Amino acid sequence: MSRSTSCIQPPYSFNPLTGGIRQPRMITHRRKYWDQHQTLRIAFVSATSRALQKEIAAAASPWLEHINLTFEWVKGKEGDIRINTDTDVYNSYLGSDSLQIPAGEATMNLSFNEAFRPEDYPGCVLHEFGHALGADHEHMHPESNIPWDLPVVYEYYARTNGWSQQKTDDNVLATHENSQFLKTTAYDKLSIMHYPVEQELTVGDWEATQQAILSAGDIAHMSSLYPKA
Ligand SMILES: [Zn+2]
């Protein structure tokens, strides 16, 4: 199971993106990040073994070396971030959007099934925690300029994910000119937040391989949001 077939963000029903209305960048782009130096309480809402909880905590921890937030892994089902491992999907609400989700409902889905375990489970966890901290998909960066081969892209996501053209537009092809989380650092092809892009999906010689660790760009971005010093 590759990340490209699974990680799409839940709809923003409580905070619709602005559609065609372009909002001023500087006013909106930091609106829904966590508070500086905040301790994020993280809970599991599904039955999750201690071993898997530890594995997830370890996989998420590289972010902590670069930010001023703290993760507190709590018992029980109440937390700022609530993880469900009993699911087929990977996704997470962005930043403090999680606070607007009703208590008891997951804010992050981290599918776990020994039989279908992705080869890069730690990388998937790192990616979803990037969302939870407020990072959006990197391939949707306004400066990504990916030379998509559109007919092939639509056919690919229809075949592999069962997505309509619209869903592919929304999750792969669109760029986040209007995002509340508009990134202030440069486009980074090596970001953990980038979908892998196979050569066949682009025109000419362009591909992005799936990443398993934080890139220098990821570190620069997140440390700019939550600077340690
Ligand atoms: Zn994602």
C-alpha cells in the first residue's frame, strides 16, 4: 500500500477552503497552527497494542528534534490528537483543526494490519504527523510545477484509487494558493509531505520518489513554524 493511494485529508466541513476567492497570504497562513511551546496530548481511540503505540511514538519523534512543541502520549481516548489504527486509511486533520473534531472521534487515521503493512510504515506515520503539525501536501505547493501528464494521471488514480477526475484534481493536481497552511518555505521535492510521483505520470523526465525521512526542507519549514529558540 503506497502512501499515494491512501493519504487524503478529511473534508473541511467546518472551515471550507476558499474556492475561487483568493485570501491575502499573510493574514491567513498561520491561522490554524498550534500555540508555540504547546504540549500536544496524543491518545489512541482504537484498541492498539502497547508495542504499536510505542512504534508510532518512535516514528513520529523525529519532528520533535526541530520544533518547540511536546508530545504527551496519554492513556484513555481524550487528547488533542486522537489516533485510530483500526482503519484502512491514512489521513490527519491539519494542525489545530483537530480541536474542532467531536470528542472521541479520531483526528488521525493510521491504518495498521500486519498482513498489509506498508513497507514504509514509519514514513507514513511521519507524514501524517506532518499534517497534524500543520504541513500540507508538498506536491500541491504553488511552486511545484510538476509536468503532469493529465490523461495518464486521471487514468492512474481512477484505476488505483477509484477516484473521479474531481477527486484527483482536489488531492493531486490542485495547488494550494488559498490554503490556510500556505507554506512559506520553498517547494521541496524531497519532502516527507510529497506524494511519490511515478515517471509514467509526468511528461518528460520527472519523478518524485517516496521519502522515508525528514528532508532539510521539512526541517526548515517546521522549525520556522515552531522555532526552538
Ligand atoms: Zn498526506
